[in-house]
Amino acid sequence: MKRKITLTITVMAVACIGLAFTAVQQTKPWPVADKDAKVANPVKSNAESIAAGKALYTQHCASCHGKKGLGDGNKAAQLKTQPEDMSQSKLQSQTDGALFYKINAGRDDMPSFKKKIPDAEDVWSVINYVRTFKK
């Protein structure tokens, strides 16, 4: 009986440490240099741009970030870090330049899209589409 209790406590402690590590990993800051964050989106947000951005988002982003940007894509559970809910102010308050930088640079589970979406105007269109996720 004593051994069972010790084992249970050990398993619970390991689980708590794992959850704590995951929470720390998810909130790791992703700084963007001011020069990158201040870059303005040169692509006007209109029906054409949003439609183009949606098509690219669906092809390249939805598997992790989810169809509506909630971080619930079919690959999200396989990642070490939970994709951000793009409808929340934490993401929506970032500048277009910061989002452009992050999409191109990538980090950890978030791949760089420099080669997958090589046309800068296409990346800006994805950002215009992501802006439609605001709650």
C-alpha cells in the first residue's frame, strides 16, 4: 500500500512538472526587432487579398492553427507548443510587420515560410486574412 501511494505521488509530480514546463514553453516571448515590427503592410486589405490569404492559410497554416485560427488544427496536438489562438488580442495586437517577420523567420514548431510562400505579397495577404479572426 505504501509503495502504491509513493508511486502515485511520483507519477503526479512528474505530470505536474511536465505541465509546468509546457506552460513555460508556450509563453516564451518571441521578440521582434523594432525595424521589423514597424514595417507596414503594403497590400491593401480587400476582398481579393483576403481571399488569396485564406487560400494560402488553408494550404499552409490551418493544419496547426485550425480553420478559424483557434490553435486547434489536426496537427496541433503533435506539437511541443500549442499554436496561438489568432483571434485573441495577444496575436491581434501585434503589428503586421511583426507577424510578417515571424511567418518568414519561424521558430521551434513554427516553420519558416520563406521558401513555402516566397512572394512577400502573398505573406501580407495571409496577414490580412488572419486579421479577420478578431473576436
